[in-house]
Amino acid sequence: MSTMKSLLLYGLISGLVYAIAMSAFEVYGDGEEFSLAKFMVHFIIFGGFMTLIQYFMERKRGKGKE
């Protein structure tokens, strides 16, 4: 699998897991209604952040091998 595909897959999975966990906490913990807008914001921001972190870690790891 190419690096770009693996980075995007990692971001999608991590963002989805985080968004589900936060939505479950809000709905069952706080008693709020499910908000698709909040879900999407959590998904996009956390997934994007994790993708960037993974990208820079991979880049740093690749530079150390040269």
C-alpha cells in the first residue's frame, strides 16, 4: 500500500473512532441530542491532525534511514 493511501486510511479511521467516541459521550453522558455538525467537525479536525502527525513521523523516520 502506498504511503499516501496508508496516511489517508489512518486519518479516516482515527477521525471516525474519535468522532464516534465524542458523540457517544455527548449523547449518553451529557444527554444532548446527536449533532451531525459536531460529528463532522470532530471527524475532520482530529482525522486531519492525526494524518499530519503521522506524515511528519514517517518523513522523519525516512530521513533517518538515508
